[in-house]
Amino acid sequence: MRAALLALALLSGPARAGPVPVAGLPLPGCAEVRASALVGSALVSAFERRYPPALVGQASVERLALDPGQVENAAAYLACVAGLTGLDVYVAEQGLSLFASRRHGRAALAALDRIARGTGPEAGSARDYARQIRAYLRGPGR
């Protein structure tokens, strides 16, 4: 029996790493970001320190075990910071891997759309950020 299990393990090839949980979540809500009273480059710097690096790289995003609440939290945070920074390109570029992800992209875009349909102050930011992200996803000239 042991020999059969060993043979099966050898035939199945190298083991793949399982999903990796992401450190740094949950991200602060928009009320907390606004309460920090940071603006402009100070807000972008705070975003750069706070946003989890694992959400920035395309390969690392695919390995993350994000539940729907975590995806929504990240999308909401990105939309909030984007809105408060006047759709700063840096924020869009840092968030792009999440929205382009085969594994999490649809859920992240759906989260933006849900926020955009709301009535709170985040709704407008989410609508603008969703347009910006979708333009990035379509590529230049599309």
C-alpha cells in the first residue's frame, strides 16, 4: 500500500503550492480614510504603505485565497483612495492586478459595481474608479 502511494505521488509530478492568505486585510473603510485627513501626495504615500504588496503583482494575486468579503474590502478601499486622490494613476496601477485577475477579477469588478449603485459618498468614487479600471483593462485605443 505504501509503495502504491509513493508511486502515485511520484507520477503526479511536483506538488503545487496551495493558496496563500493575504496579510494586511482588512483595509480601512472610506470613513476611516477620510478621517485621517490626508490629501494629495500624503494620501498616496499612506496608500503605498498600507496596500498589501501581494495584491499588486499579477502572479501573487492569483495565489491568494481571498474570500468575497476581502475582495469587496480591497475594491472599496481602492475606489475610496482613487476618489480622494482625483483618480491618481498610481492607485489605479496598484489595483489593476486584482481587477485583471482570472481568479478574483470578476468579483472585484462586481464589488465596484455594487458600491457604485449605492447612495453613500463612496458611490461616485466607485463609478469613476470602475470606469478608469475598465479603460485600463480594455487597453489603449479601445
